[in-house]
Amino acid sequence: MSDTTTLQIDDLGVATITINRPEVHNAFDDHLIEELSARFESAENEDDVRLVVIAARGRTFCAGADLEWMRKSANFSKEENIADSRKLAEALHRLDTMSKPTLALIQGPAYGGGIGVIAACDIAIAVRSATFSLSEVKLGLIPAVVSPYVIGAVGARQARRYFLTAERFDAQEAYRIGLVHLIVNDEGEMRAAAERYARMFMETAPGAVAASKDLIASVRDKAISADLMEDTARRIADRRASDEAREGIGAFFDKRKPEW
């Protein structure tokens, strides 16, 4: 694997995946997308990993698609373009469905596909100076592959505005519409916030976190029905009988830290 991404796992079990193309503002091309997808798979399959952090080197989090790559794709056949776009769709799906909690650290501007990465993460922290834009329509394109994640994060009403206008918005607006969860003043505060989240996840049961992520994916956008109530009842019954629940409840009454 080349050095357009890096993966580091610390002693706490925090896996940091860093996008490393600062010379082109961390823009996506086919090689970077393949690497990210492989990094997501590696972090998912590492038993000791408790939190996956997505970060970027340089001043820009991600400028979206590499324009040289886009220029080449204009000469692809329809089948080649579908296959090429499918790689990003699969990478984002892998990130979105990861059983480990995921945290995006946005140290600078994020555009297009970069916003898709943010929206596919569980938690997003941005510096106050970060800017955002779903700028595809300015190039005659659409934010198709990222749309399920962005609409899931900000809702269709906000998507109607930002998909269609391609306007740039700041971190405060990203917070207001639900794209990011926390705004910090600088990268130092962002690292401190990431460490606080890492400590939080060390106190949570990893199996329960994974089950909670699956619960959200299964319940969201569904009407409350008999089938849904039955499904949620079965889920909590399964967790009550789990080794993690026995350990967690036992530790609470024993006034000790649970062993996970």
C-alpha cells in the first residue's frame, strides 16, 4: 500500500486513518479510494481497535474528487464510469457500517466527497475555520454517491438547499444542520476533544456499541409497528443475556471497572 493514507493504532486501541495527499488538498482519486477502503477493512478486522479516527494531513480535510481524475473519467465508457463510482460507494458503505465507532476530525475545508466521509462517520469535530460545500453542480455533476449519508445527516430539506446551490457554508452552519457535532477553535483543541472521546469509548462495552450502531441502522426512518416493537424487544433481551451485560451490571454493583 502506498503512502497516500496511513493507519496507526495506539495503546488505547484508537486506529487513526489519515488521508495523506496534502499537495492536492487530499482530493480523491481511484487509488486513494481503494486505499481508504482497505484501511477501513483493516481497522474493522482488528479486534483490539475500539475507535476509528479519520483525519487528514495539511490545510484541507478533503477537496472532493481530484479534477485530473475527473477529466480522465470523461473519456470512460458508461460501464467504466459505473465501476469507478462503485468503488467510492463501497468505501463509504464500509465506513458507514463499521461496527467500531468512528470519529472524523475536520481540520480544514471539506468539499464534495469529503463531506460524504464526514456524514458516514458517527461523530464529527470541526475547527471553527473549516468551510464546507457540496460543489458538484458547479462542475455539471451531482453528489450522487455521497447522498445517502449526507441526507441521513442533514435531512432532505437542507440537502435541497446545499445540493442545488453548491454554496459554501461555515462550521457553525455545519453544526446547525447536523453535519458536525462539535466545533473547536484549533487543532490543539480538536486533538484534546478526540482524546476525551477515546476515553469515553474505553468505558463502553464494544459489543454493545456495535449492537447500538446496528440498532440505529435498523430502526431509523421506520414507522413504529408491531414488527418493530418485537425486533427491539428481542434486541434488548439478547443484550441482557450477553456476557458483556453480566459483566457491566456486575461491575456496577461491585463498584469496580468492567473488564472490556
